Amino acid sequence: MSSKRITHQRVALGLLALVLSMVPVASQSPSFYPDDPIALDDDMSLDAAKVVRIADSNIYDFVENTFANPGVRHDVRAQNVNTIGDVPDSSWFVNRMGQRPLSTAELVRGPDRFDSVSLDGWKVSGDKSSGLQPGFRMTDPTGHLYQIEFDPPSNPEMATGAEIIGTAFYHAFGYHTVEVYIAELDPAKIEINPEARMTDPLVGKRRRLTRRDVDEVLSRAARMPNGHYRVLVSRFADGAPLGNFRYYGTRPDDPNDIIPHEDRRELRAARVFGAWLNHDDSRGVNSLDMLHTDGGRRYVKHYMFDFGSIMGSGTVFAQRHRAGNEYIVDWAPGWLTLATLGLYTRDWLHIDYPDVPPSVGRFEGRSFDPLEWRPEYPNSAFDNMRADDAFWAARIVAKFSDADIRAIVSKARYSDPRATDYITATLIERRNKVLKTWLTAANPLVDFALGSDGAFTFTNAAVAAGVATPATEYRVRWSRFDNSTGSTTGAIEATTTGTRMPAPPAVVKDAEFVQVDIASEHPQFSAWKAPVTVHFRRHSSGWGLVGVSRVQ
Amino acid sequence: MIHAARERRCPVYNALVSRRVIGFYVWVGFVVAIAAPAPAFAQASAPPPQTRAEVLQRARDEKGRSVTPYERNGLERALNTVETRVQSYFGRDGVHPKFGSLDTGSGFAFGVGYLNRRLVDREGALNIWGAVSLKKYWAVEGSFDMPSLAAGWLTLGTYARHQDYPQQAFFGIGPESRRDDQTAFRIVNSMAGGRARVKPARSLTVGGGVEYFRHELAPGRSKEIPSIEALFTDATAAGLGTTRNFLRPYFTFEYDYRQPRNARKGGWYRLEASRFADATDQFTFNRVDVDLRQYGSILAERRVLAVRLYASTSEPGSGARVPFYLMPTLGGHDSLRGFRDYRFRGPHAILTQTEYRFEVWSGFDAALFYDAGKVTLRRSDLNFKDLEHDYGFGFRFNTDNGTILRIDAGFGSSDGKHLYIVFGDVF
């Protein structure tokens, strides 16, 4: 026996020993724990005492995400979903519209604690620290701090309306957002706190804020016919600001933050919401981590904010033609344009925007394609979005009725009813495209139930949303499921054309877990052939849904 | 043989990688795997988690034992510094660096400036700067302006400057000047003046002013190019060798409806009428400059056609002449780009420029251009016949407010190929 052969045998034995040392661990992890599916991921449990504020950089965020592809780009299931593919409540996300239909009043109120705010008795307390929109800070009579922002003179009501609408939608989706209100500011009644300070833009030093500084801000703001100013009033979130979160990796100083952000479903799927509302500015710098204190325990809560650049608003101008259609730096079309001396033209250059009130900005739905929509620059979480992530988001989008959309748009209080009508109609048109794209991109079966009488039922979400015809056939494979090993036995296959069928007694009788694989046949949607894998666990009173896996 | 040689030279390496020793490593690995298990195995010795919440909690506990502050990498630190400290210095009051060029052909210049816009209850702005270029051009300037009087409708200002430009190019006067006759002269200019502008409508500005200046000519200081007096005299270059004092009253009319400032549509029309009054009347003349620029665009304003017509004419007083250094010039990065700087000089000039600009990426445009123009000795020759011309292509890094950096390559002229890298737009 040669020494080479002996070495190979030793290598093989060594590897075998290492593998054997891992196997018991794997076999001891059941597929489903007793508390599955969890509805809450308590990611506020550990004291985040060591978190420190991160200094944000707009330029770095652009450079890194445009040229360095940070995070891990891969095709894996989102890591923060529960076993039925839902996103548990957490410091990132609270299921709202996705869990139950919100009333119109709830939708419109959003995160706001007040019906409205009046600026009487408020005092200017400082300047804005960042952002393009002209504005300053005010404190209410109780001393709480708010940010006041104005519309550009060229587009009255545009940015403030976008912020109101965007906040209401993102709150309904489930994200943490700050309270925002529309109010009217009478320049004759502006009071300035004697302690108000600002950074002088000409010298970069802190100094006392004066009436003249306020007037300078007002000179860049749209004025109402009555001489007042329509303003956006944003209430500062409670807690201490910690800087932006990023769409990749985790905060190294937060013990609760263990799931890479690019693999969080609610961040991946924000691409769907962003496309619907044309939130091209959805990037790390428009997010905020806040350190909250709750009974001596500190935890990080993650906010999305700054929706002034959604729909047709570019905050201080009407949205650019490129916005939502192409990254700031998109290499291929640029090289093509250069090589052809401009004869090659991007599709979005040909979009014919209708003549609409200035408060709308530049927004339309006819040429909108949810698949091709782009934020300002690449986003790690968006790039990792899979069909199941998008399907999850599309189901939330599907819950917004036409009336819901109109109610939220009306919250912006556009003085020209044509603006309300146009934005509502455009959002409805874009919603329908989102649903048609993403509810059909994966096998769209939902709402699985196995009754104690053995009746198995489900719903086709795409059909329910009116964006697809029913499948011609459902191929169902029943089997018993071993929760400790993950293996199946006793498979029985059946087909049905309906969404209700009896479970085979041979499989379900005395079984603790049952696995059902359902593939759908549809002449238009080949993706439906990939089966949805569903698991039921027997309870004392029947069967409970414990697992749903849509894309392998 | 090579292998044997390596064995002789590296006995330690050979000992470490011999098959027998590698086999030993594998066995050690096997023993370690059993006797000193990996962390995963160690966890197995703890009670397995009983719930999903416990699985997650264990992972958080594990991270909680090793939390570390976020550390920025070098690039992030650098860009953050640029954003929070360096960037904010540009456009701010106080002492600031100054970069760019002093004049066509001056080369890259750098210097220092001081700006204070908080004078006279924030109505007044004092701006002082000095700079020197790689070609030893230098200038200092001070100005005081009140740009927002009468709610922005009125601007008043006064200024003084001193310039020393030692290598200004001169090829002779008129369209027949020869490329081979390139010479250089030095001009030292001291100037002081006042100006006023009224803005009766949003796009309309009417202004005027008066300035006193003194031009002092001297031999050029180029090592490669002969000085002007080697080839020219006062007869062929009026004003050569003299020092002149001028008083110049002027009037301007400007209509500007470009959108945006880095224009994609609209127009900019400017007329300036001046009288250059020489103390001795030997060089007194009147001059009128007209500059018309028009912009049109298609495809969401990402394809822009920009055209320009510029004309200048000078009328000397009776018995007077126009000094060559106050004549309009053509050639260089902002006029005939296929020619060298100041290639043509004459009392009358006409220039047309056409550019087709197309956006490649946001903030980065490419352009194809065609320039044509000429200088003439007689006003009656100001027409579109026998124009010098060139064509070329360029790139622009820009914003809505203007072009930051421009690279233009000019061809097709009788003066060779020219590459210009310039801060700012051509028109």
C-alpha cells in the first residue's frame, strides 16, 4: 500500500469524524418548534447599552452601494420569516395591513397621535440639520420638538403632500415611521425662542437664530394665496438618534441585530412598496435607528422616514425623468448612449407625462413596470429580493382598496381636486401592475386550512386579486412528516381543479405532522409549477398550519 | 531535478509538507475533532433549545458577548470628512482656497480668497482673492457688492484688481495672421470701477458702470515663444510698447431665460456697449459686443442643441486706433476650439458655435461641436463668408447649475488638434 493511498484514507477518516461530530446537532433541531409559527421576534430583549451613534455620509452611501456591492448577494430565503413565511413583529416591522384590514380611519391616521396640529404658540427653536427642503425646527407648548418643512415655490403642496401620503402608506405596510401633519404657518405669528441656535450657512458656526434667518427660509418656500405657508410638521421620534441603518449586514454594537439586513424580508420587499409609490429615495440615508428606553432596558428601533421624494415629487423640484427608471449610474445604457452618440435612447426618455397640477410633480402609471423599477442606486436588500419576498409584499399591497388609496391621498389636502384624482388614479394603476407582476411570479396559493373533518382548503391570491384566471389543475402530494428528521413517508398524490379537497385518511390518520406539496398548472404562469410546501401539526382540536414554503 | 534542488534549499519546508507529516496532521485533526469538539458540538452538550424563541435568544446572547462599536473604513472616514468638513468650506465665508484659471492660456491657477457676506446688516459682500498660475500669471482682486438691494431688484458694486499676465499670445491682427508668427507679450493691468444693475423683470437685467484702468505692456516672458517686439511694431500691433490709461463707461442689456442655469432650454441674449476713452485720444474707440445663445432640447431634455452667435465691432475715434490688446480674439477653449489660444485677433469678430449635447449618465454629458468664426479688419466684412472652422467632441461633468469640468478635443482646423480641460462651460 503506497503512502499516498494511506494519506487519502486518513483524510477521508478525518473528514468523516468531523461530519459525524455535526450530525447529532442537526438531528436534534426539529423542523418546527412548539411555538412555531412565531408572531413576535423579540429583538428588543437584550440591553443595547453599548450602541453608539454612527456618523452618516450621503456620499459614502452612494459610492459604496454604486461601486462596491456591499452585503451578500445570494438567492436564499429571507432569514427573519417565520415558518409560514410571514414576518414576525419586531423592532423593524409591525404587521398592520398585512395582518388585518385597517379601517379607513386607521389608515389615514397612520402613526399620528393627533387629528391635526395648530402652530399657535409654537416657537422656532433651531435650524434643520440636513435635507434639501427649506425648513426649521419648532417646539410645541409642551416642549416637544418638531421639524417644519416647506414646499418649493415651483410646486406648491408637492413635497408636503408626498411626505404625508408616503408616511401613511409605509405605516400601514408595517414600518416604523414618525408622525407627520399638514399645518398652516402664519408668518406674522412666528415666534422665535431666544435660545434658538443655528449653523450659519455662510460661516459654518453656531449662532443665534434670528427673524431674518426665518425670512430667508420663507423666501424659498411656496406661499399660499392668503399669505400663509403650508408646512409639513414632523414630530421627532422618541429616544436618542443613532444614525441610519444600512440595507446590508448588522449593527455590530447591537446584540439584538443578528439577521443580515439584506436577508430581512421587510427590507427586501420594500422594493415592491418603493416601486408602487416610486420611492426612488429608498436608501440607507433615509432611515433612522433610535435608541429607546423601556423600563431601564434599551433597544434599537428602526424607522423609515423622509418620503418627500416619492411619487412625482423630487422634494425641491418635480421628480426627474430618470427617477424610478434607472440608477444614477447605470453602466450599460450609458455606454450604449455614448457609443451611438445619443442615437440610442432609454425607454424612459419617451415617457409622455400628462399635464397635471404642479402639486403632482412628475408621476405616471402607464409606462410603470414593477420589474424594471429602480431606486437611486443599488440596494443590497432589494437585490436579494426573491419571488417569495415580493409575493409577501404584493399581498399587503392587494389589501389596499381603491377607496383606501383615495382616503390616504386625500390626507394630503391638495387644494386642487384634480391632483387628488390624478394621484389616486395613478396609484391604483400602479397597484394593479404590482399585483399582476408579483402575485403571479410565484405559486400564489395562500390561506391553507386542514379542517378536523379532513377538508383541505386554500385560496389562489392572484385569482382573488383579479390578476389571473384560476389554475387549470392543482397537483397535490400528501405525506406524513417526521418533525425530528424532516423526512416524509407514505406519499399519496392527487389532483383537483378546485381549491377544496379531502385529505387522504391514510396519510392524516394518527399523523402528528402532515406535509402537502401543491403545484399549480396554468398556461400563462410557469412559476406556478413549483410546489408550495405546507405543513400542518395536529392539535387537540384539529390541525394547525405550521409551515409554508413558497420558493425553494 | 528542480524538485530535488528545492528539497536541498528548503529542508524545513520539505519537512512540513511531506506526505507522512500531512498524514500526521489529519490524524491530529481527527483526535481534535473527537476530544476537543467545535463550538457547534459544544452546544450540543447544552440542552437543546425547546422553542424558536429560545433559538433566536441564544443567537442574540452569543452576539451579546462580542458586540463591538461600528468602525468606519478608510474610505468612509475620508468621504465623511469631505462631506462634513471639506465640502462645507466651498461657498462659505471666510478664508478659502481658490482653484481654476486666471485667463485663457494661463494654465491651472491656485490661490486664496476671503469672503464676507455679512457686512452692512448682511446686505454687503466683500470678496478678496489672489492667485497664481503654473505659467506665472497672477492676479489679486477685491470687490464689494450689495446684491440684494430693493428686494433683489438692484445691485450695486465696486471693485479693484491687478493682473500680471506674462505670456499672452499674439499672432498678428486680422484674418491673415500667420500661425508661425506666434509671439508673446506681457500685460499688466490695474483697474478700479463701479457697477450697477437693475432687474425690472425676472429675466431682464439692465446695467452699467464705469471703470478706470491702466494697461502696461512689456516683452513676453515665454522661453519657447519669441517676444512680440521680435516680429511686430506699433504699426502692426497698435499700442505696442506703450502704457495707456483708459476710462470705460459701459452699458449692458441682458435677457436670460435659460432653464436651468446649465441650460437645456431657453435663451440668453446680451448686449454690451462701451467707450474706451484714452487720455490722449490716440486710442479712444467705441465697442459693441452681442452674444446670443439659444438652447433647445428633446427627450426629457437629455438631448440638447445649443447654438451661439457672437459678434464684436469696434469704432475708433477720428485719427485714433484700437489697441491690439483690447481687440476681441478667437481661438481657444471657449471660441474656436480647434485653434490655439488667441489665434485670431482683430477689431471686428464673428463667431458661431453649435453643440449637440447628450446625457450619458446623470451628471455626465458628452457633446459634439462645430465652431466657425473669423476676425476682420473692416466692419463690412463681418459676414459668414470665409470662416475659420473646427469640430470636435467633449465631455462635461455637470449639475443643473453649471458645468464643473469640461474636456474638449478640437479637430479639423488648420491649426492641428487641441485638447482643453477646463473648469466651466463654453456657453
